[in-house]
Amino acid sequence: MRLAGRLGRAAALTLVAGTVGGAALLAGEAFVARHRRYAEPELGLALRATVGRAGAPPVRLVLLGDSSALGVGVDRLDDTIGGQLANLLAEGPTGRLVHLSSVGVSGSRSTDLATQVARALLGERPDVALILIGANDATGLRRPADAAAYLGAAVHRLREAGVEVVVGTCPDLGAVRAIAPPLRQVVGWSGRRIARAQTAAVLDAGGSVVDLATETGPVFRADAGTLCHDGYHPSADGYRVWAHALLPAVAAAAAVASRH
């Protein structure tokens, strides 16, 4: 009995020590991750552009969300997610004339979408809105239900205004190189929870969903070249992978919008 008691106490102490040590490791990795030098928005990038053949069926595409909606990590419009999607739409079977704009703000969380929606609806109404959000909610370990509620409200407002909405859910954060294990696994888990909650909220609000983690995560995990120099934001190749994953839903939304 005394031996069993000693083993029990030893196991408890080991568990506590492991927990404390693990927490300290995660805290240290979080400190390093927060203080890394990350890519910043390229101020020279035009947030408005027209892509395609004059006379082609027009579509107004606006991007909302975080740094990915701006194309942080690249320095040419054609390499951003918006630029690549615009070129794909212009070159596709329908040959669209794409009026592209972005109201995204680097570092945004789902709570920031209300302001972006207001900006997107200023002036001529967009036909299609593409929302890319969730990574900063996940890295901040925000409650998935709260983040999804703000996203759902944004989608609902856009749909009420007659805008078709496509949401690219939180990408696979377990693929980023800027965050070391085991913190990488923690934020990856957080991202998956955010993405699941986003999917339900967006569908309830009448939007379309593209699961970026499922569709593109394996590519990002296998190929470090899909990330830019900071190991966190996508590179031109990474945005291209996203663009091809998003294209069917965005093209379908544009087709629906053209029938209105």
C-alpha cells in the first residue's frame, strides 16, 4: 500500500511538472512567435483594379477579411489572392470583366467585419463578396462560437443587400513554419474549431463556404514554398493554391449575381 501511495504521488508530481513545463514551453514559443518579423502590407499594391476584356460580362468582386484579403506576403497585384482570382475569372469560359477591390485590414478578427461590410457597401454595390477571416481568431484562441457569430452577422448583412457571399474558412494553421511545435499543433487545433463554427454560421446566413484547410492544407504542409519568407503568410504559389480552391464557388456566385 505504501509503495502504491508513493507511486501515485510520484505520478501526480510528474504530471504537474509536465503540465508546468509544457505551459512554460508554449508560453516561450508564443513569445517568440509574437516577436517575429512578419510580412507587412505592401503599400504600393492597388486595392482597386479592373481585369479582363472590355465588353465582357462584368462582375464586381470585393474582398473582406484579414491580411490574406490584401495579399500580404507578395508585392504584385497579380500574385495576390484577389488578383489571381480576377485573372482566373477573366480567362475562364465566361470571360468576365472583373472590377476588383478589397476592404480587408491586416490583423483583422471576425469582430472587425462589421466595419468592413459598411465600407464594402459604400457606393456601387458589389456582386460578390469573398471573406477570408479566422486565422487571427484562432491564434488568439477566441471562442469559435463568438467568432462565428460575428462572421454570420456580416454574411447576413451582405446577403440582405443583395450580395452573393463566399467565405474561405480558417486555413490550416498547422502548416505554418513561423510557429514551432507543439504550439503549432495548438493553433492548428484552434483553427479547425474556428473553421467548423464558421461553416455552420455562414450556411445559416445564406453564404457559400470553401473549407481552405481541407482543400489546401495538405499542399501547404508538403511544400514550404507555398509560404512567403516569414513562414506564415502565403507566397504567390500559396495564394494560387487558394485561388484555384475558391474559384468554383466564386464563379458560381458570379453566375448567380449576373441573373439578378
